[in-house]
Amino acid sequence: MELALNLDPRARKPLYRQVADEIRHAILAGRLRSGTRLPPSRTLATALGVSRVVVTSAYEELVAEGYLEARRGSGTYVAQDLPAVSSLAPSPAHSVNRALAASGHPEVPVIDFAPGRPAVERLHPAAWRRMWRAVARQLPPPGYGDPAGDPELRASLADYLGRARGVGCTAEDVLITSGTVEALDLLARAVLRPGDRVAFEEPGYPAARRALLARGLLLEPVPVDEDGLCTDRLPNRAALVYVTPSHQYPLGGRLPIGRRVALLKWAEAAGALVIEDDYDSEFRFDGPPLPALAGLDGLRRVVYLGTFSKVLLPGLRVGYLVAPRELRDRILAMKDPSEVHTPWPVQRALAALVASGDFERHIRRMRRHYGELRAELRRALSPVEPLARLRGLEAGLHAFLELSPGLNPARVAEAAAARGVLVRTLEPYFLGVPTRSGVLLGYGGLSPEDVQRGARILAEVIQEQGGVLCTLRSVSFR
């Protein structure tokens, strides 16, 4: 068979990766169906005008990922029984073929730097199949199941958190939720009363802020700098503090160990709970992760929140919390048994994924992939370093591009949108008057090509908007 692939010998990406990506996208888009025999490596290499090593390396990568099967004496085939991820996975032109809604120029292709979007198309097909097969071999439990969540998933998560985050807990300490927002709502109902004061990062996560405000709580904004929450600015009294220490959302700082200890001491003195939203802790690029607050605290005053949304895919709608024993029962009492809980098949499939080790293998693969995207973003934006500075690159799926004084973030965003690049300004993340100026760049759901092209266009916009600022020798940043 003939196999048409688009390769660019001048691109930074190695040719074997280009071949692998093109074939992967063809499979996910349905152009190559299960059981299809691929050309022999020598034949395809000749047709593409590349070395045979390029093709064999690409085939080996796709076999390892589960997209292809190598049959001895027969050839290489598209794997049978591929997972049903094609409807979730973007084609090669994923971000450049959608209509441009924001700019009013529908003919301009879109590259959307939306934060919080993982690369769903890179889910390992073999692991995806295995987790669902584990469910198919079992009969579901009677009734609606345990309100705390599936016991197997809770046990798997307890083991994983002990290994990966240093959180010593058991299955009994883990409660399954539909995500961070539900976890916060349960906590507010269980331990707080309308009018209680909550210390909250400024800027901070808007959805978490809305969940707390909806319960009638009074938020006390606490400033954030390049290292995360400024613990020396915490109020004297508060019932609770919400913090994202692994990759502060949205600025991206990592709370250093000194501030972690200071935060726990403050909580002890104030008689407050600490809500640790361990956002993006899985994807660290520079150095090992610091121990979770819940691990340092020994689950005395810290409630730990986690989610599968950024690690796997948002559509699962599965999160979890780990709470001190005396608090756990009060939170569980808030979960009405008649309410719809996370479906048992989804929980049991995730339990199999975590217990098998496939979950941690997926994290390692994605850490490498997101690290490549981060490098592309940094390279493409390096020409505007005097006018804008990337921050929060140590971890996660997004970065904060701080703009120099004189640059208007709204105008930068508007001009970029007119050229097909969508970015978010920082204003919605503040409860009060914004004290930082810039845009968020979520790169996790984009291809390396889209990251490079989108960042290059954004750099051009910033240089144009900068005007006379480009002639300055230096620009001061906060």
C-alpha cells in the first residue's frame, strides 16, 4: 500500500518522530484502520527518501505505544481493538482547523493557548485497552456503591500517593469526588459556616474561588510572587487557606520548603485548615518535586486534593481528596447517598490503571512530551525577552508571560487573536485590582508545531505593540 506522509527535513523535530506522529494521527483520524498492513520499512523509506533507520525507529516507537503490531514473518500492522479515543484525539491540524470565534476572522486558523488542556491523543492505546478490559471481567456491585468511592481505586491511590508524593495514607483516608470544585464544596459544607474567613491566593484559581464564595465565605486575598504564596502576608486569623504549592495557578511558582514549613506553622497557630490543591505536581521539569504539604504535616491540618483531569483527560470528571481521619467522616456525611456519584466502571478502570503501573508510565511519557513543548515555547519567545518574560516553567502545562510596563495585555491578546492565536489575560484571576500584567500560555494540548508557530506570532505582536520600548536597553519587572 502507499502511505502519504508530510515530512519537513528542515524542522527541528527528528524525521523518525515526524513519521511516527503522521502515522499516529492517521490511525486516530480513522484513515488507517485496525488490521491494515503498513509498507515494509525499506519500501516506505525509499518512497519518503529517508534512511530505513528513520522508518524502523518510527515503527518501533508506535509498536511500543500500542498503535502498531509487529507480526513475525508477516509485517507491521495497525493494532487490533484500538481504544475508542479517536473521537477525543485531534488530527494533525487539530488547533488550526477550527473556526476563529473570538477575532471575527473565521478564515484565520486558530492556535488556542488554553490552560489546563492535556494531550489526550497521546494516551497509550494498550494501557487504555487494559484498564477497560479489567472492568469487563467483573460484575458491578449492587446499588450505587460506596459513597466514599470504589475501594480498589482508593487503595490504589493511597499506594500511589505514598510512593509519588510522600503522603502516608490508607484507602480509608481517600474520598473520590468529581473534581476539585466538588471537593471544595464538600469541605465548605462540612467544616465552615457562612461568614468564615478563607485565605486565598491572589491571583488564584477562579473556579475554586467561585465555589467558596457560593457558600457565603469571605475571601482574604494573599499575594503571590515567583515562589508562590507569600506566607508572611497571611492574615492573623482564618478558618482555612487554599494553596497550589506545586505549580501556583496561574503564575506557576513553586512553594519552597521554607514557606511550606512556615505555612504549616501558621495553620497550627491560627487553628486553620490548609487545602493543598496539588495542581500539576506530576509534571516537573527542573529538579525533583518537593514533598507534599500533606506529607510534611502527617495529615493533621492539611486536606490534599488531586485530579485525573490534567494527567489523563478532563472528560473523566474524577478527583479525590485525602483528609485527616476526624474530618473525613464529616466530609463523607455531606455526600448524599441519593446523589449521582462517579460511575463505578470509570472508578474501577482507573483503579486498574493505577495499580498496574501504567498510570506512572503514562506520567513519565507525558513529562517528556510536555518538556519538549516547553522548550519550543521558550525558544520561540526568546526574541522578546526584553519586553516579556516567561515565568512558571518549572512544571505543568502552562506558563505565565509577564509583559513589561507599557504593554497592554488586552491589546496584545486582541492583536494576537486577529492573527489566529488565542491567549488569556491575567485579570480574571484576581479578586481585587490586578497587580501583575501578562497572559497565560497553556501548551499541553497543542502540537510542537502549533506551539512554535503560535509563540512566533505572539512574539511578533509583542514586538509591534512594544514600539519604542524595543529601543530601551532594559525593562524593569516586578
